[in-house]
Amino acid sequence: MTNSEIVQTGAGDARITWHPAKKARLVLAVSHGAGGGIEARDLQALALALPPLGVSVALVEQPWRVAGKKVAPAPRTLDTGWRDLWPAVAKQGPPVVAGGRSAGARVACRTAAELGAVAVLALSFPLHPPGRPDKSRADELLGAGVPTLVVQGGSDPFGRPAEFPAPDAFPDGACELVEVPFGDHGFAVPKRAPLTQEDALAVITDAAGAWLGALP
């Protein structure tokens, strides 16, 4: 049974929607991107698939989204909201994995080490603006400081899998990358693709479930 709570932050009220596991060994706190909310197909798929595997999922709505605004604020404000709501997910007891899609993945990477996250799940990490590979954000990913799983669409204009740093570029080498074939930034796949949308979501949930299950 899901339940929601409002958490006050320095950036306004955030909302956490819980999808609890019966016997949780981990909590995945995962937020949305700058262009949408927790209704994103990948976030909803994870919320359905992970609790039976012993991972409680906390879908986090940033304050700007709760307030009904259509434009995300500056990264500093996003980080403030995330930092201030973190105690609400950490108090549950099990270790917490920080996660997010797109802009939410950047927030998770920037704050993981300081908040004590045991790992980062980065969905559709925006490695660079579309068409601007010279504006790389790889330093945020490289600086996460904890084991990281990147799940990236094969056709993501914000960074295709081949553009990402090799695993040995990370300080501890603890980064894995899983490609969702033909997926765009929202993991949508063309109708002509040799896999269905359900298949694409299964790539995400299977990869995340296996990776989370292997965390110490």
C-alpha cells in the first residue's frame, strides 16, 4: 500500500510517495527530471518491480513540482530540496540508495557522498545538452563517490552510452552502464524497434533489481 508525506525543505514543501517493501533491506529514494514528475514510465516501473525484491521505493517530488510550477529552479535550489528531505528517507532504517532521472540523477550524484547514500542509480543522466557534447557534465557523475549504475537510452540525445566515461575513469571503478536499446531520454522506443515498450522497461527494472541485489 502506497502512502505519501509532505516534507518541509528550504526550497518549499516536497512530497514523498512510498512504495514499501514488506521486509526492506534497502530504500531507493528517486526523483524526477526537469520536464516531468514521478509519473515517468521508468519511475513507476521501478516502484512496481522493486518492493517485492526487498527494496522500498520513495518517489520524491521536488518542491517546484509540488508547488505546481512548470520550470525547474537552478541546480543549487534542487540540491537544497534534496538535502532537506533526505532525513525523511534515511530515518526508515535501511541503507538508502540515491536515485533520479535526468536532472534528478545530477542531484543524486552531486550530493550522494555528503548525505551518506550507499549508491546512486542514475536514469537518463544528461551527460550534455543535446547537440553540445562540449558542455559535458561528466564531472558530476565521476564525483559521485559511491557505486553507481547508469541506465541510458541508446538514442538519448543528452548522451548516448558510447559517450560516457569508461568504468576505469571512475576513482573507485564502481560504475556500471546499462543500455536500453533504441530508448530516448524518456526511454520511449520507436514502434518499429525490435523490442516493445514493455521490453524496454523490463531492461530497466531487471538491471536495477540485479544491481541493487548485489549491493553489500
